[in-house]
Amino acid sequence: MTKKYDFDTIINRKGTDSYKWYRDEHGLADGQLIPMWVADMDFRCADPIVEAVVKRAEHGLYGYPVRSRNHTELFLSWQQRRFGCQPQKEWVTYAAPGVVFAIDIILNMLTEKGDKVLLLMPNYDPLFEMIPKSGRTLVESPLVIGEDGLVRIDFDDLEAKLKGGDVKMMTISNPHNPSGRVWTREELGRIAELAEKYGVFVVSDEIHADFIAKDKGHVPFYSLSEAAAKNSLSCYSANKGFNLGGFQTSTLVLADAEKRAEFEKQLGIAQTRLDNIFGALATEVAYGDPACEEWLDQAIAYVDGNKQYLYDFLAAKLPELKAVPSQGTYLVWVDCSGLGCKDGRELADFFYNKAKVEPCMGYEFGSAGELFVRLNLACSRTVLARALERIRDAAHA
Ligand SMILES: Cc1ncc(COP(=O)(O)O)c(C=O)c1O
């Protein structure tokens, strides 16, 4: 019988050197903030993951590990089960330090200083910050909010910016961080077509893809066509779906054999071709044990309940805040312009000091997000309810 997992119980994370709680841990807050920012979950991992990690820890030998021989098989069957497709086995590679590290390597490998790299904005900050930091030029194509309230790509703007021929690479987050938008096959197909037409390599960061309900239909970029696969890097990690952020690992699909060889060479130079002993193990258990998939489906359903709670609360009690409907991920992008703050700093002051709730501030995702926040709903509903009440009380004080 399927176990019913408990996502309601609040587990104390204070005193565990949790990044989410660092303001508290480092004496920067007064112990009253409710953190709803960085993308990890307040939920205990699926039992088989905890058991496997404990068993390996008890072995007491933590020397250098290699990636196990059936890791790729487990990844392929996971892709098939969740997304209905799989890449060719030889296209699969990995980068132990994680997805952002992998993208930074490919950026430096495929572009030169001064080259242009495009992002759909707003977007996850490390993805665009690495561009100027490594001497490349960021080209922004602004996303728009459609009549249905969903985030949409402005394809005219995108094509106009790719057309010049001097954009070398573009990075997408799929699903989109911060809005949780699940890009459709049609939208991704148009991106792939434009990228091929104008000679732009696509990096598709799909780290949040596991946290999408199966019926919402995540489309991996490599699966669009052989040409799209050849012209892209698709990035995965069990990190987001299974709450393994502290284990730092990733699995990548890079179909072009020459680029893959060069990529692996670059990782070798940085001595990063070994794996993270617990990250690799936890990933294998996550992808391979059916009980973990049950945990994931229940976590997604619980967070869907949290999303609905948020939407209902805002509509009934806090209409100054407007949530963009989030189709996947445990993140929700919320328009706070109705609060009347003049800029993002004032909005941050409102959240941190008046409401005592700590979201990701929208300006971290680019200037288009100035009056938005991103809320992480992977928490107990009790915590969410408390946070919303605080925001309402502060807004109506
Ligand atoms: C879109 C996106 N990519 C990458 C990461 C981080 O990945 P990693 O820890 O594997 O570098 C995150 C974490 O929040 C993310 O939201």
C-alpha cells in the first residue's frame, strides 16, 4: 500500500547551518523571520533516500567515488517515465558540482569575451550574472504577462535580438524560474527553430522539471528534434524534485560529441570528474525507487494545495498582491505593485522589517521584477498561512 507522506509537520531547521536560515544563524535577523526564499523544501526527504544515505554513512569510508555504472540507466528510465522520452545513452554526461557550474563551463567553452548571450528576463540570477562576470554581454528579451495571466515569450522581440547574428548562446529555465511557467512544446519548438536559424546554442536549465505534475507535460529540450538536441545542453538534477540541494550533483544531456568531449576535458582540468558520494547515491535512489516517485507526486499535490491556498487568500484578503499562476515548481511569482512601494528596496523593507517574511526579492531576477517577490511554497501549510497573515497585517496596518 502506498505510504501517505506527512508534509504538515514543521521540522526545525535552525541550528543546522541551513542557507535558508542564514540571516538567523548569522545574527542578521531577530529570529522572527519566516524564510520563503531559496529554492529548497522544508520537507523531509523520501524514506528510501534517507535510509540509503544513513547506510552509506555508516560504512565510514568516504573516499573518492566514481559515478556508478547504472546511474545513466536510472536517469534514462526516469526521463522515460516522467517525460515520455529519453536521450541517447552516449549523450548523457554530468558535472558533480551542479547545474550552475555546468552552465558556467559551457558558457566559457562556447563563447569568447565580448560575445552576446541572451536570456528571457526575469530569470534565475546566477544564470544571467555569470554572463557579465565572465566578460560576456547580456542581451535581455523581456517576458510579458499574457491576458490569461501567464508568463509568455515575446517572440518578435526574441527574433529581433537573435537576428543580428552576434548572439552566440541563449539560456532558458524550463520550467521558468521565477514564475513556474511550464513551456509548451510549441514554444520550445519556436525557440529551437530560431536558435538554429541564427546559429545560437541553447542551454536549457531543467533543474525544476521533476517538480511538475506528470499530466502538465514537461518537454525536455533535447527531445524536440535531433537538430535541437545537437544544438543544446539540457541540465537536470534530482536536487529540486527530491530536496537534495546540499548534495550538489547534476546530470546533463549534451548530444554533440565534440562539445561533449571538450566539456568533459574542461571538467577534468578542474578535477571535477569525480562525483559527490551522497549526491550520486541519493539521485540513484530518487530515480530508481518507486516509493520516491510516490513521495514526489504527493509533495507536488501538497504544494498545489498550498498554491490554491495562496490564490484564495490573496483574492479574499490581500488583493494588493497578485500571483502569476504557477504551473510547475514550488515557486510563485507575485506582483506586489498594489502595495504602493516606490521601488524594490522599499518592498524589501516591507517584507523583512514589517511583515517579517523573507521571500526572494523580484529585483534579484532582473529589473523587470522590481515590484515582485518570489515565494517558495515548499513548506507546511501552517507556515504559509502564518506568513500570509503577517503580510496582510503589515499591508493593512
Ligand atoms: C533554475 C535553477 N538552476 C540552477 C539552480 C542551482 O543548481 P545547482 O545547485 O545544481 O547549481 C537553481 C537553484 O535554485 C535554479 O533555480
